[in-house]
Amino acid sequence: MVRVAVVAALVAVVLLAVPLALAIRSALYAGQRDTLERAALAAAVRVNPDYATGDPAELPAPAAGGHLGLYDPRGRLRAGGGPATADAPAGRAFAGGAVRARSGGDLVVAVPVPHAERVIGVVRASSPAVAVRDRVLLAWAALVGVAMVALAVAVLVARRQARALAAPLEDLSRHCRAVTEGDLGARAAPSSISELDQVAHTHNEMLHSLSELLRHERDFAGNASHQLRTPLTGLQLTLEAGLAQDDDARLRPVLAEALAATRRLHHTVEEVLRLSTPRALPRTRAADRPLGQVLRAAEGRWHGPFARAGRRLECLARDVPDDVPVAGGPVTEILDILLDNARVHGRGTVRPVVRDLDDALAFDVTDEGQVRGSAEGLFDRGHSGGGQGAGIGLALARDLADSLGGRLSLTGTAPATFTLLVPVHRED
């Protein structure tokens, strides 16, 4: 803003000062010539027509540094000061009429002396041009000083206005940083500038709406999770009691499988509730379960559904120790989502493969199907590649991967391959 104000003031000063400087120069030179002409006319009036016969001509004293002289028709200096012979301006004056010119560094005005309808002489008045030039330079210096003062005032006013505008903008910027850091209760303060107040008011209304929306979503997730956990806990206790009391060999596997499914559902509810809390994604989850146990549990859960669909499930761990600890809950949920996605949308044999990348584990889930369309669109919430379901499985899986500090991505389209990278911290 200061730069714009200075440029605008500078343009205005230049547009005003340049013509004014030229006008000052012209006025000073014209004024000096007018002064010389008045002096020459006053001297011409006092010239005695008999000066040619020897009667002396009395001329007034010239101005300081100047000359005032009388020349006869032959061009000789008869009285006063000046060149011994008439110069060009004085010569032209004999033709009639006053002459204004420059000669030898002087400003010269020559006026004819008429008598009996003829010119009997010429009065020549002159002054050094350098004196007028010095006055012009002095006036220009004063003009430059005034222009500098005007620019300084423009800068001061612009800086003051800039501070007045910058203060509410900086406050709004601090408010936005606070919101970015998680303080949804921060609000922009009003200022004395109506346009900025309108922006701040609109921003505060938007933030209030977003806060209410997030609160409703968190409340819904919390309420739903709470209401699910209570009956799930009761169902889990009932299944455990039935498993402990029932000796029927045919019912015990069914009860055990139902109990395991209930526990998995309970863990799923816990993960969804965790993701719904503020700052859920950056949290670090503890590595609480060996990798081998996670893979064997996943294979046990999904072997039956794939077998009933006439498909094979082959879990492999390439040079990865079974005792490498991983965050069991989130990794299990992600693997379940990827395997269910392969069951519904894929074809042929499904191969979950674990690779060791030193500081991370790569879980590749591959089937013999193909992925069409945008790879990133698969992870958009609401996207359903097969036209079934709510389309939140892969989006939830990516959120879970982010919560581990890892990454879930589509690494192959034919055959379809999803890769989960999970960082690991091994003890030396």
C-alpha cells in the first residue's frame, strides 16, 4: 500500500511539477525582458533629438550588472554602456519596433528613438542571462523541496493507513492460524474498517457453522458408538457364558465364532469412535500384537467366505519375522476392508503378501481382477466401485492408515493391488 501511494504521489508531483517548472522559467525570463524594455523605453523618452549635433544625452542608471546605451543611426555608442558598435538586436531595432533577443550571454532589449517620423537612434538595455538562470535554479530548488515534502507527507499518510489496514488483517491471520492449530472457538475481532469487518463476520459465521457441523458429527459418532458398545458388551457376555456352560460339541464352534465376530465388531466400533475424536489421525498407536498372529487371524476369518465363493486365499510373509509387533486393531481393520473389497469387487485368488522394508512393513493385497477409473477416486467417501454399499470402506481404511503414520494406496490396476505401508520400530 505504501508503494502504491508513493507511486501515485510521485506521478502526481511529476505531472504538476514539470509544467510548473517550465512555467516558472518562462515567467522569470519574460519578467526580466519586460524590466529591460521598461528601462529602455524610459531612457528613449529622455533622449534629446539634438544629441547627434553634440548635445549630450542623459540616460538613467542601469540596473546592477546591466548596461543601458544609446546608439546613433551609424551604430556607434553615443552614451551609456554596452558594445562600442551596435549588435544585431540593436541593428534590427532601427527598422522600427522593439527587439528582444539574446546576445553574447546577455538578455537584450532594443527600442528605437523616433523623432519627426524617423528613427534617430536606438536605446539598448541588457543584463546577464546567468542572473536569471540562477533565479530559475533557485525557484526549481524550492519546487523540488515542496515536492519532497509532499512525497514525505504521502508516505507518512500511506504508512498510517497501511498500519490501520494491516492490524485487522494480522489479527485475522492469527485467528486463522489458531483455527488451523485446532482452536475452533477462536473468533476474529471487529475493526474500524467496514469491509474487513464484513470479511471477519463472514469468516466467523462460517467457522461457527463448521464447528456446529463437526460437533454434530462427533456427537453422532460418539452416541452411535456408545449405543452399539452397550448391546455388544451384553452379547459378548452372553456368548461367553453360553460357551462356558454348553457342552454340545456342535454348538461350541458356532458360539466361539460368534464370540470372535462380536469382539471384532467391538474393536471396529472403538476404532470408529477414536477416528471421530478431534486430533485422532496424528495419534500414534502402540504396536501391541505380533505380525504372525494378525495374519493367521485374518486368514482364519476370511478363508471360509472365499472358499464358499469358490476362490482361494493365500497369505504370505516374505522374510518377515512373525514376532514383529504391529498395531493390531487398525491393521486388522484395514486388512478386513481390503479383503472384503477383493471378495466383492475382485476375482480369482487373493494374495495378502507382507514385505519387509527395514523401517516399514508393506502389506500387498492382490487379486486377479482389474481396477477401472481414477485411482484416487476409489478412496473418496461415497465411492462404490461395484455399485453396492455406502462406499466408505476404502476411505475408512485410508484414515486408519493415516492414524498409524502410514499410507494406503492403489499400486496396481491389472491385477488390482492395494498396498498398506506401516512404519515399524524394532528394538536393537
